[in-house]
Amino acid sequence: MTLTEFRCLVAIVDAGLNISAAAAAMHASQPSLSRHLKQIELTLGFQIFTRHGRQLIGITPAGERVIESARRIVGEVEGLRSYAANQRGDISGDLHITAPETYARHVLPAVLAKLVERYPDLSVRLHPVGEGEPIRSVDKNSADLVLLSTAGDHVPEGVAVPLFRWRRVVLVPIGHELANHRDGVDLATMAKWPLVTYESSRRPHSTLCEVMEAQGLEPHFSCSAQDAGLIKAYVRAGLGVGLVAELAVTQGDHENFVVLPADPAIPDCTAWAILPEGRVLRDPAVELIRLLAPQLDAIDIRRASEGMQPEAWDTPETYDID
């Protein structure tokens, strides 16, 4: 059995037994993963997965033990490689980052430019996801660092390090009836207008729906998207009032929109870095976290990645959009 076979096995499990998704996550072909799976089952002499035709539908009891061992072996090897690279000062190869579109477009470009300037042999591989979309296990386990957002006091699962806080803002075209609400748009007013916002905000248990329901209000969504750029386009086209992350507002947007504070009842959002479990954190990943959150100490970040997370992190600062 080879390390590649173990990696394929773990990727298949993390992809929900979907070999196509596992192959995409590993940047490999589906036939290649199928061959590796067949080879490891032949070597072991039993099936790891139950099947319906060619489809994987479950994990056998013996397969559970194999997967547990495979995950531990892959984690140990990756950890040793990261540790050795840190010890040698060898900062090269790929740095895999999974992040929401908002961060990928509006936060990371300047930060990654500084990171690559410091580590010129580093190659960043960015995997964007929709704002508020859940991170798949296959993406989380294959990434060196996962960035995500939560609203209110919710803390995500895993080794989570808070980076900074941000709020949502209201966008309306110049000349819109709400453009003079410079002190902000309250929920009652917002409920009177069709909203254009993130797909995640229209889910029944989103913080937006919950705070409106608490005040006896019901939002009307005219359109939703996973990317702030699309939301702006639809607001510009007259589909409704926009509600986006303040991080996504650029200087150029002020030529087309009036940017207004949203009702403070809509809770702040927190940006988090989710550290890989069971793996040594690479130096560039630590540096990236500190570029995003200078208040954090590198020693505390490393201790957290090694399972010594503090009982409570300091309250993160508000992101400086300038």
C-alpha cells in the first residue's frame, strides 16, 4: 500500500463517497482514483466500501478501521513534511487556501501580494466558495488554511482562530428613495423593499431572517447570488435594495451607489481561520494569519494548531477597509 492510495481513500470519504468530487479535489482523474481504490482493496483482501453497481453507498465495518488508519498516516506524513520544511526554512511549493468569494476578491489580493513578496518561491492555490456556503470536508482537509465567516456569537467547528469583525451594509443606486437615510436603514424600512443579497441570507435560519422574524417582519428577496459583484449588478439593474458585506464595497462603487449602514440589529460577522487538524502549520500559513490579524501572536497560533487552543481568544478587531 502506498501513501497515494491512502490519500485517495481519505479524499473519497471526505467527498461523501463521490469519486468524481474526490478526483477534482486531488486534481486527478476519476479512473486514476478508481484504480488506486481497487488496488488497495486487492492488497487488503476485502472491500472498504459497499456498492450499488459502480456507486459507493457505504463503508464496511472493516473499512472503517482502514480509513481511520489511512487518515492518521496521511496526517502524520503531511505533518512531518511541514515540520521538515519549517526547520529547513524551505518555503516553496503550494499553499492551498479555501475562502469565500468576498475574501478572495476584496481581502486576500493585497495580503497575498505581501506574503509572496516575503516567500517568492511560494505558489498560492485559491479555492473560492460562495459567501456563507458550508465548507465541504474534502476542501477543509485538503487545504492548508480555510477562511470562513459566521454571524453573531457562533463559533465554527474545528480549530478556529478569530481574525476580524465586519458588518453588512445597504446599497442603493444614486437617486434612490432610500439614499437620504444616511443614519442607516432599519429593519422595518428594509422589509418594505425587495432585497438583493447573498443566497445564504435567505435561508430560514439565517441571522437576517431571524432578526426580522423577532420584530414581526418578513423579508422579500427579489434576487440572490453567492458573489457580491453579481449582487451589485442586479441592484444597478433595479431589482432591489442590496445587502452586502462592507468588505466588498470598493471606491468605484461610490460612483454608482449610496452606501448606507444596515440596522445594528443585524449582528456583526466574524472572519475565522480554520487550522488543519493533525498537521503542523506551515510558516507561510502562520504569516498569512498574522497579516490578516496582526494582533495575534505566532506562538499562540502554533499552539492552537498543536491542540493547545486558548480557552478564549481576544475579541477580534473591526476590519480596516482602507
